[in-house]
Amino acid sequence: MELIVGNKRIVPMATRRIAGGIEAELAGEALTSVLDATFGGGVSIEVLGGDLDRCPMDVADIRMHGAATTVTFLSAAQALRLN
């Protein structure tokens, strides 16, 4: 499973499927790309592969630990239901 952030393909160090989305362990340029897209706006984030293929995602949570960061992505439809 990969992430498409704008026009970049991001390969997470690890992913885990959760209800309504995924958790991805990111570091380095992969994390920077997601953070820029999240806080800079105007750039879409989608999952590539699996049952969420081409599904627009929203960042729901960011947890830092050691040299990596776990980012929780929820499908855009799921994120709207939580608001």
C-alpha cells in the first residue's frame, strides 16, 4: 500500500488497516510531504492499493515516537462523519 501526496508516490515504512482508514509509519521526506500537504493545504492525499484504492484521505492524528511518526489517515467521507 502506498500514498499519493499531490504528484508524489510515498511508500510508508509500515501500514496498518484500521476502521475507516489506515495508520502509516512515516519518516524523512515521506513525513515532510504529508505534513506539507496537511498544513499547507491544496494538495490531495490518496491511498494507492487495497480496498481504499484511490480513496481521498484526511489526516486525523499524528503521533511521534523515536525516529518515526505514525500518521492516521481516515477516508474523507469517514472524517466528515466525525466532525
